[in-house]
Amino acid sequence: MQDYQVVIVGGGATGVGVLRDLSMRGISALLLEQGDLAHGTSSRFHGLLHSGARYAVKDPLSAAECISENIILKKIAAHCISDTGGWFVQSEEDDPDYVEQWLRGCANAGIPLREISLSEAYWKEPLLKRNILRVFEVPDATVDGFKLVWANAKSAKRYGGDYKTYHRVERLILENKRIVGVAAKNLLNQEELLIGCQVVVNAGGAWASEIAGSIGVHLDVICDKGTLLAFNQRLFQRVINRLHPPSDGDIFVPHETITILGTTSEIVGSPRENQPKEEEIRRLLMMGEELLPKIMERRVIRAFAGVRPLHREDSEVSGKMDEGREVSRNFALIDHEIHDQVQGLISIVGGKFTTYRLMAEKVADWVAKRFGNLRPCSTAQEKLLSEISEDLKKQALQLLPCAAAEKMLERLGEDAGAVLLEIQNDPSKGQMLCECEMVSVAEVEKVALDADAHHLADIRRKTRLGMGTCQGAFCTYRALPLLGLEHAKFDPLQDELKRFINQRWKGIRPILWGQQLRETELTRAIYTSILQLNGIRDI
Amino acid sequence: MWDGIIIGGGLAGLLAGIRAAERGKKVLIVSEGVGSLTYSSGVIDLGDAERLMNQKSHPYALLGERVVRSAAEYFQTLFPDYWGNWREPQFVLTPLGSPRKAGLIPRGLNTQALSETHKIILMALEGMKDFFPEVAKSNLLKAYPQAEVVLHPFRVEAFEAWYTLGKPITGMDCGKYWRTASGIETLKGVWKSLDSFEPDKAVVIFPGLTSVFSQPLREVQSNLPFSVIEMTAFPPSDGGYYLYRGLVQKFKALGGELLVGSGVKKVELKGKQCHKIIVNSKGKDSEFSARVFVLATGGIFGGGIEVTLEAAKEMVFGLPPFVPSGWTNSEFLGEQPYARMGVETDNQLRPIDSASKEVLLENVRIIGRMLAHWDPWVERCGGGVSLASGWFAGEQV
């Protein structure tokens, strides 16, 4: 058994951010994640990199944090971000007083903005509703949650950080009310393992209270479910927000060839309650129509929901500063020595994806101080991805279609070299396995062989396989022989396929009308009739 | 004035047209698309007909055994290349190499020989898209444990340009090539190259080869000392395409008129009769009148029924479809209630009001996927319902 100074529980953005920060400071750390990295809230959101403008009125501190992190992330994680810019759109129904408040809020938080003329607005976004009064541009952007989380994990690894996926922390081990280790279970083979450590960082997000609960420590995390819809095309070129107090269904975020409309907000009992409901979808569409007319005629390919972990104090008025609690009202750092007399356990709760790096920095500062480590945080300066050489870029463009080449380089960075070599040796490996998202056979093969790919869904999160408009109808079949490459690792093929199809189905079920229903009939025809996966054995 | 106008040119519509034309009727088929036969490798699934005939409201129950049987037999007289009968299921290989039940099948797909052989040679043309030799081999081993399975990869000069470019050879490319004169010559060479495998003791499986409706290919094969078994393909499939083409040729040979790429824009009704449809074709509107109209627009997948968040709508006559109370289940490959949506009819296939059972349009017949209360995918009777209802409508025109 290997020991570490720190064990981090939870492989979302915050967890991997902490892993990277600690590893860069030379503190040995292991991250344990019960599923795949970014399987939870860090990938189940609209993918908006906030400029802070959304919080300019209600939550000035949050707004200020967002704009400063927005600038940092655009520098260090450029390959995960598409700097689309964002608009705040005031329509006839929106309160003009609010607009004045908002403009002051943005100025106070230091969020740069520019008013756009209506003629320019309609020219640049022709689908926008025609009853708008004013439009303001802010530095909103879009971010790929999967990519950002994996980039953090890989960067951490280069500094000696470790992570294990599909490992669930069963309990925290205490000696005289001091953390001495954790007991975890490998969910793939059910093996128990014990890991010694002096500090545990609870970055479990919506699961954080369950983790603290394993040693009887009470931690209040409010599970706030947000449902989102994905449309099959890029409806807008930039993020479109409604200029009114933040509400449901008032943000459109374009990603590559799709658009996401979000979100709703509903308190739920557990992070597992992430099934979108019909009434939420109706509400989203109704609100979305305020920005995009005839929204019902657009094709929705998927609904999904994430559970935001809000800290109790989020809902209170004050930002009172307890000892051991960090300053922000948006996220809270809880030192359980002060609250629960448990030494070496710190929980980080609340926060936003946009501020994950800042949260990680605060946690790492606390941990470093504890170990007497004086090295300062450098995560805001160093890029996540090492520079890709010009030669590699050139080679990629020679072997793959332009868009496919660029996307692959963004996903794999320097690791793309191995994929390109494969394609060079066997041109058929350059064929697109996923035609919607342009993922080559060689790339999927490489990812399938990664030590941390255990399910088809893990490959999906790393490559976007099955996330395009066909929602897996064709590429699921095409990924099948790749799973056979390592017999021991993947479940029997047909079970694996069924699981993957059912996961895709979960997000399609609630939006089953129009063209998506038609597509679903094709998918059913392929898997139940042509392939007969629900098969027969009676010969 | 036409005797019958069929709206929709898939399997059901074409069969109705052929039957009516054969009976000397003047028939027009108006179709937006080309049906969905290219998805199915030309296999006609009949399902468990005896059970389905006893399933309340199922189209088989509505039409009865005589119609189901006659339709299947009629199809086989049209296409003697098809094997099987309506009571006994045949087995064909899925693209994954597992056997599956089917009703009427192109002869080349018949897997009977596999159950008896001790050696299977699986031909694997290099670079073939959507065919996975290793997966097929492992599934064949599971299904036929008495046999050894030898994988035989091979290349064909005609596809060298494909190999150099890394371009996938689709099933359609393959099927087309083997039917050409040079393809047949190459094929003879391929058979020769098997000599060292003692093929006379083996059964050869040949994905990408489709002999249905090809006299020269069947001749080459009948002279071989071993059986050759073809496979169904991942869509699009050339086998389905050839069946579509075969149906169209039959229909036209019988004097039928086919208008493809034309959607019905409007219908004109008088009381409970439809007397005219207005069709948009090549940018202009044309009017057609007929004594009988047959609706074969393919349900949800074919575009004959459109569903919004609010309602489901039949697109030509505006008939109210039957909408099941449940909508979906969590197991994707299982029963999905929505799939049983469709237009309810009397046993003459005339549309009826769900509640009062009153006939809504007296000279309109509903066929194929437009009918309510069945699911081609879980019941595996897609071809059967289309044949039976199409044949029946063809008799009524």
C-alpha cells in the first residue's frame, strides 16, 4: 500500500484542480473518484465560462471572482475554451431599472462591456427574437468540462500526482480524531484498499455530505438540480443571456455544432436524482422562446441534468466569517477541526465551475500551510497543456480533415503523435468512427487502451463519441470491435453496448418528439432488429 | 381518374400497387421517399404469426390467417429468390455474426448448413466498412460450438485505390462489385484460392456478397462443391436496395405509375369520401383523382405521423392517430409504448374513430407502419404486416 500526504475525494473540476495545485507545489496527493473523472456536475452543466455578468447585481463578490478567473482560464486552458463572447439581451418585457443596476454592477466588478447596436445584433445573430431593446457584449465564453477536467488530471500527473477512477471512498480512518487514511473500494473488482495520509480533502461536490457522514461529521450540502436541453445545431454564435434577474431557461450556450439551453433549479434529496422531468423541459422551452422564436420547431437531441452542490450559507443573507471558513459566499472551505474536532479533514463546498481553480488554490494554500510548504500557487500562470509542436500540427492536417485534426489536437495534445503514427502506418485508421463529432478510429483505439478507460462511456467522455446528432446510433456499433481489443478489461461486448445505449436513452426519453423520435425509431431498428442485441439463443 | 392512388412507396405501398396493377387496375403511387427497405438487407420478418394473430387489435388479428398466409405466398411467387414460409422461421446471420430468426429470406442468407458443418470459413474482405471479422468469428463460435471457424482475410485488386486512400469499402460498394462481370471473374479466383482450406468439407460465410436477383452470381455459386452463406449488413444494405428495385420494376412492368419525390400537399374530401389529392411535384401542384386511396406513409419513421410535444398528427388526411397512454420504458431495447401509435382501422383497413369505432373515410385504406397496435422491432413482424396489409389493400382497389 502506498501512502500519500493528501487524499482528495472527488474527481470533478475542483478535485482535479486541487490535485494539480498540490502536485505543482510538490505535495504528494492521490485523487479517488467513484466513477469516471467529470462524470458528475462538472460535465452536467451548460458549459458556460462566466464573465461574472450574470451575478453582477445579486452577487458582486461572485461576479468579481468570475471575471478574474475567466481571464486566467482563457490563458491557461485555451484549448478547452471557445472565446465566443456573450451577449446580454434586454427585451420589451425586461425591467429597465434592472438594466441600470446591472450596468453599475458590471462596472464595479470590473467586467468590460460594450453596447451593440440592434442592427449589428440582428445581423450577427439572425435567429434572435425581434423585440429586443438593448444588447451588451461581455467576455462570456464556452468551456468543455470533460476536456478541462482531463487536462488538469494529466497536468497533475506530469507533476507526480495520482488519481484512481472507479474507486469509492468507503470511510475515513481516524486515530484520536486525526485523519490517518482512507478505506476505498475498487468498484471494478470489488477489492478493498487502505491508503495512509495525513490530510483528506473532501471535494465530493454534491456527494460531499455523504463522505463527511462516513465519520459522523455533519456537512450541509444542498442538492440543486438543473436541467438542460441540447439542440442539434449551433443556433447562436455566442452565449446569449437574458438581461433580467437570473432565472430558468435564459441562457443559450453554443458548443461546436450544438447549442445548450439552461437551466432550471430545484432542490432535490440526493445527487442521484438527476433525471430530467417533462415539466422542466416544457418550462425551459417556454422560457427559451423569449429569446429564440419557434423554438418548438428546433430539434432537441437530449435533455440532461446536473446537481449543483450549494453550501448552506449560499441561501443565507450574510457572509459572516467564521474561523476556518474562507471568505467567499459562493464557496466555503470548512476545516473540520474547528467545527467537528476532526484534524486533517477539509471540505470544499459550493462554488461554480468557472471558479474551480480559485477554489483549488484556497484549498491547496490551506493544505500547504499545514505541511509548512512555502511554495506559492502557480496554477494561474502555467498552461494546462504543453505547447503542441508545429510539426505535429502539420502532420495532423496532412492525415486528417482540418476540423478533425484540430479537434484531435485539442483533446490529446502531444499524445496525438501516437495516433498520427497509427494512421500513417494504416490509412484506414484515419476513417471517422464517429462521423458526427469527427473522431478517428485510431483515436478511439488509443483511448480504449488507456488504463483509465473501463466503459464505453469513459471513451465517450474523452472523445465525444456518441455525443453528436446521431446520439450513438451508428458509432456505438462501430466502437464495438475496439472493446474486444482488451478482453479482460471490458464487460462482455453486448452488455457493454446495452449499457451505453441505455445511458444515451436516458437523455433522449424526456425529449422524444419530432425528428428525434424519428431518429430513435432508426436506432431501435438497428439494435433490436438488424443486430438483435436483445437477442436469441435458441437455435 | 385512377382506380387507386397509393400514397407512400415503401414495401407496403409497392406491394399494394403490384397486386392492384396485376388485377388490371390503373394505379398511381405517389411517394416522398424510397421507403426504408435499404435498412433491412431484404429480409422479411414475419414474427410469431400464430401468437400475434391472437393479440388483440394487432394488424395480424385484424386481417386474419388467410390474408397473412396469402400475402407471404404471393410475395414468394413474385420473387422466387425468396426462401421460407410463413409458419417456420428461418435463420440469418446478423452483421455481428449471430444467428437470428427471420421470415422470408433471400436464398443466399439461409444458414441451415451451419448447424451441421464442422468447419466454417469466414471470408473477410480487407477494409470493409462496418464489418468486424473478429467479433463475427467469436459470435459464430458461440452459436455453432461444433465447428471451428477459420478467418480468411483477403484483398481484391479492384479496391487497391480504396486501400491506398484509407477509404472505407461500404457494403453497397462490395455488393455492386461482385455483381459486375469482372467481379464475378474475381470471385472465381477467390474460390480457387480456398483450395488449400479443403473447402468441400466446409461452409463458407461471405459478408458483402449479395446474390439475390443476380442470375450470373447464383450460377457461379451453384457449381461450387461447398455452400456459401451471405450475411445481413449494417445499414445501408444492398440486399434491401435490390428488393426495393425489384418491387419497383415489377410495379412498372405491370403498368403502374410511380411518382417519387412528391408529397401530398392537400386532400379534398366529400363527406366520408376522398376524391382528390393535390401533389407537389417538381415545384408545381398537380391534382389526381381516384376511387380508392391507400395510405402507406410509413408511420413515425417514414414521416407519415409527426409528433410534437403537444400532439401526434397524421400528415395526409389529418386522421387522429391512436396514442398509447404510456410513452417510453427505461430499457431501450425493450417494449416502447409509443411505437404502437398509428391509425386504428376496421377489418377492411378503413380508418375509424377510436371511441365510436365509426368509419372516418370510406374509400381510404391504411397499411404498413401507419397501422396502430404493433411494433416491428420487438415483435419482429415489420415485413409481415407490410405484406399482409399491402396485399389486402391491393385486393380492395
